[in-house]
Amino acid sequence: MSAPFQCRSCGGRAGALVLDLGLQPLANNYLRPEDLAKPEPKFPLRLVVCHSCWLMQIADIVPPVQLFSEYLYFSSFSDAWLRHARQAAERYIAEFALGRESLVMEIASNDGYLLKNFVAAGVPCLGIEPAANIATVARENGIETVIEFFGAESAQRLVTQNGQADLLLGNNVFAHAPDINDFVAGLRIALKPQGRVILEFPYGADFIEKNEFDTIYHEHVFYFTLTPLLPLFRRHGLEIFDVEKTPMHGGSLRLFAGHAGAHPAQSSVAAFLAQEETRQGINSPAFYESLPRQAQKTKAALCELLVRLKAEGNSIAAYGAAAKGSTLLNFCGIGRETLDFVADRSTYKHGRLMPGVHVPIVPAAELAARRPDYALLLAWNFAGEIIAQQKDYHAAGGKFILPIPEVTVV
């Protein structure tokens, strides 16, 4: 590595480069056509792993205020994610006996997609969302929301104003906080003595084994396995007492934590740890060596397929203006010379352009209306949902190209 490495969790200085994706635009910086007259900022995107605690992290940080002050990812546009959130809320309300005297807080609460389920059940809740434009939508939907970046200082302020939480939730936010020690310190401050923290995030072991390199982008500072998280939580007086696997986002972990000694440790923690260390070898450099090989293999296979399809006279578009799509397209050098458009359900992205490659984003209905011969499925983590939604396109002979874990046409 060119610059001295220091792990953002344990402070260790022994680290190694896992994958270099080159200069990349901010994956959620969807440009307006008039923005093309201005320079588009790009930043190095390199994944490294700490050889002291085995935490994967990106080497080059973009300040969160540049990433999240205006944000165009709205959780409510995915039916599968809404269903996942509703089922989780219903489970937590029943399992933890949450009621009118309880308080649920969610960090990075987005547009209220999850907390609305607690509101409907009469459980008091508070959203903590740094993006003002998204917080405004949540408030319009009846979700009490404060505009804050979460950490120790903001947690103290929230506790002073609202009290501590019985349940503290964070879905797909933990990996976004560059000062991870400050974030976990905030969890301890905001949590009641017998309260529970539940965090969900893409699982780093699946990320490596399934070649999910396109989920690397500047918002995702960390790529978590359980191994480095146990000592991180212990340093802050917290204990991970249970862990589950979910299928979301290509494979995710749901982690349960509380104040040290507050909840009995479940066998799942030791089982996950043993699997990571013995079967998978997460605490060995060899585990990480497959990712760069697989990423280059995917790039070559995808580019070769698209060049051949274009040479044969086929029209090609893409579906899902996802952040991972930005990483994939920019890494592979796929732009307007290949793709006619990117279709997406999010009305907030329509009329914008994909970062870096500047392919126009259009409504989802355009896929069936314009009927390209092939559609590159950028949001492959929701493949089943998307293909079902686009059954008319598929039935009419349209084919989807899935890039991950390996290039496949369906």
C-alpha cells in the first residue's frame, strides 16, 4: 500500500490491499444533464484488510457530509425490502414485548420504511437520518425524525431529549460510519441497561466468496465479518450475544448486542466465529486473494459478452440504477456506447444520469415499452423481484444479464 495503513477499528498498522477499483465517482451522485458542464469528482476506491483484527475497509475516505447530506436512495421502492422490514418489526414487537412505554430508535431511518410499522402498532419511535431531503419525506409520512449523523455526541443529545432506547436499530448503516469507534460508543450511550441493539449489514464472507465486488463504493467504508466485531464491541462495554444470517443484499448478518452481561450469549456467536476462523479462514490473507481474480474475470466476461451482442446488432439497456451498478459500470468501462438507458422504479432518479458513465435513467415501464433485446441487471440482489415485476418484458423475449456472482443470461 502506498500510504501508511491504520485500521479504523483496532488501530493496527499491518494491512494489505485486497482490490483496487481505480478512480470512481460517488456511487449515489446521480447527475442532472446540466451537471455535465462541470467536472465530476472522482476518488480512489481501494479495499484493504487489517491483519490485526481482520476488518475489511476502504483506504480512501470521502467525508460523510459529501455523501449523505442529499441522498437519492429511498428504501420504499423495493417490495422485498419493505416486506423484510415489516416482518422484522412484527417479530421484535412480539419477542421483546414492546408497547406504549417503549422507545425504538433507528439510525439512518431513511423515509420511515421500517419505523412506520412501529407507529402502526402504537410503539413510540424516533428516526435518526442525516439526509435532510429524505428526513423531510419521513416526517411527511408521520415518522418523527431528527436530522443527525449518529455518534457519541449526538447519542448523548438524543438521550437528553428523548431518553434511552429499548431497541436501537440500524439497517445497512453500520458500514457507512468512518469513525466506527465513535458509532459503537454512541450505541452504548443511547441504549437502556436491558435494551437491545440490532444491526443488519451485508456479510463480508459472502461478499468475498460470491464475488460481490460491485458492492464496494465510498459510502461502504467497512465490509464486516463477525471476527473483528466482537473485540470492537467489547472495547465499548457492549457484547454481541446473537447473530443470524438473512438473504438480503446477497447475504447479510443480523447482529444482536447489548450492554455486557445484560443478555445470555447464544450458541450462534461461537458457531459463526468457528466457521469464519476454521472453515473459511477469515483470519488468513489467503481468504482474500480470490476477490481480485474473480473481479477481473467478471469484467472480461461481461465486456466480451456485451461487445459480441452489440456486434450482432442487439440493443442493450440496464435495469436498476443502484449504487453497485455505478461501481460495476465504471470498473468495466461500460457506458452510453453500449447501454441505451437504465430503467429504475425510483421517481427520484428519473431524468438523472448514472455516475461516471452518464447513461440516462428512465422509468421502469420503459423497459417493456422500448423492449431492448438484453437488459443488464445492475440490482442483481433483487433479481427475483425485478424479473417478476418485468414479466411482460421477459415474456416478450427480453433477456436479463446477471453479472454477479458470474455472468449469466436468463
